[in-house]
Amino acid sequence: MTCWTGSSSSSRAGRAVALVLTSLVACASARPAGAPAASGGGARAFRVAVLPADSLSSGPVPLRAVTTQVERAMEAAGLKVVGGDAVEAYLENHRLRFTGGVDGPAAAAARGELGVDGLLITTVEEHELEGPPRLAITFRLVSASEDARILWTDGFGRAGDDAPGLLGLGVVRDYRRLEARELVRMARSLTLALDGRGPRAPPCPAEGRFEPSVLYRSPDFQPAGRYSVAVLPFVNETSRRRAGDLLALELTRQLAGIGRLRVIEPGVTRDRLIHYRVIMEGGVSLDTARVTLETVGADLVIAGYVRELSEGADPSLEYTALALDRSGKMVWQATSHGNGSAGVWFFDWSMIGSASQLACRLARGSAVSLFGEGDTGGTEVALPAKGGKQ
């Protein structure tokens, strides 16, 4: 719209005055495309506490350095970030040692103690500096309220040689460059979601080669229904550290993009399991999943077993996932297996060079096989009310 004022002949003075006033009002209310709403909502009005990064990587990770870079990226994107000593004091006050999730009481306390609207959870899944660098991180924004709702989740898995191009000119050998580029992309994904211009959980690409190889779904199950879903840590039958947690996290991320589902924050699930003294070393067994279904307070609980997870230039992954309803009946089971080179025929085109990328795609296939394509593109984020609960 063009805002203007001007004069007119005396015979049209009344009409001109009305037009000018209308134009001035419109100019006052106009805002650039993509800018936050005048009501104070959106990314620029959102205050977020950045929790120290958690690691699911098989090797060492400089978590403090990663956390600092995440804070800087979010601040550069326009978010009001609370971190450092304030967050450390909050964690100490509540004796929170695990930062890969947050329970309801702790999330609600953050609103009063830190003055934030949400908590950003950062989980490093892969971290490699040698050779072409490799980095995979999953993010979740959780509301600072008693229900600890997942407001947004996204992630990436990148290797420096993902897109080598002609003569290897596209290879990224500088870890800092790779990290900075991907963190900027994640910060944009979050701000777009908060501004109502992006999905709350962008899905991984849908590829037929990563659909489940074995699938069962009960004919009595209604995939288009609205459900609350809890994803439990998978039983880890591999030698890879925390492989069951990594897969559960990727599956949580894909399910969160289905708008009709309420996916329970993993930190809430973890708190309930600890409260009832459920042993989670290596994952939760099927029998334990049946017992804890009611305590988690979900309509469906998803658990399973990771049988293979290897990293490197050609990663591979195999797992079996199961869904149980409130009666303890199994309504779905899927076995998925894939590797980075599956279906690649032409000069490594579409090669998957990260275990996290592979897990993301296989998890997308599992989510679709359970609930159907539906609205797996994600929905706009629903911000929590200032009073706490929605």
C-alpha cells in the first residue's frame, strides 16, 4: 500500500479529507511484511531461557561452547534470550542436572524466576571436527507453564561433504562455518514459527526408500483421531551410547508436526518414570510400557528397540517401534531399516551422510505409517497465555 496526502479541488474537499484520514490511519497500522504484530506477540516479544546443551553424541562435545553459539544465534534473530548465570542459578535452585528435557513444575517455575515464556532445549546428536566436519542438533521450545507444551521443534544433521559438487568445490571443511550456517537456519525456523509464518515442527523429507519394511496397524485403530502421545526411550540393543534416546527424540520431533496430536514433552515423561521408579537404563521394555501408560497420562505410548545404529559416511539404522493404547493393546508395530547409500545410483546424489539425518527420515516414515499423511507438514505454533496454562 502507498501512503500519501494531497490536495484536491474545493468541490471535492470533503471527500479528499475523508480519503486522507483513511490513508493516515492505514499507514499508522501498517507494518513491513513479516514484522511482529503490533499487539506485542511474535518472536521479538518472546523471552526464552536457553538451557545448557545435552549430548547424545557417541564422542566428546564442547557443550558450553555449543550453548554459547546457540544463545548468540537466537539473540541475532531477535529473540530475548536469558542464559548464563541466571539459568545456572535456576537449575541449581531446582536441582536440575538433566537438561535434555523439562518437567511441568520446573517449566512453570522458569516463568516466575527467569521471566521467560519458554525454554529452549538443545540436544547434540553428532559432533565431529576431524576431516569434513559433522554436526547434528535437535531443538525444542517448551512453554514455561505447568503443561510444559512443545511449542516448536526442529533440527538438522549435516556433514561437510553432504554436497561436494563438481570437483569437490562444495565440501565444507571448516566446522565453525558449518555450525554458524545451520544455527542461523534454526533460529529463522523458530522466529518464523513464533511469528505465525512457519510450522511448529518442520518434517523431514518424505522418501519411499525410508518407509517401514514390516508394518502392522490394527483395523480398529483410527489414525485420523486426536490423541495425546508419549514416546518412551527405546531399548538400546546396540553398542552406540544412548541410541534409544536418539531415536525416541527423532520420533518425537516427527510426531510433533502432526497438528491433531499432543505430543508429551520428553522431560515430563522422564519425570513420571523416575517418580514411579521405572528403570530406564538402556530403554523401557514393552511390559514396563504397559504398566506406565496410565501414569504418563497419554492415549498412546510408543516404545521399541534399536537393534543397529552405526555412524560415519554411510550410516545405518534398524529399529522396531510399537504403539499401545490405554488398554495395553498393541495398535501398531513397524520395523524400519535403512542406510545412507540406499537407493543411491548416481555419483552419491541423495546420499545420507549423517546418522541423525537417517533417523529423521526413518522416523518420518514411521509416523506416517501410524497416523497417515494427514497434516504432517506441521501447524502454526500456539503461544501460551501470559498467565501460564493454555
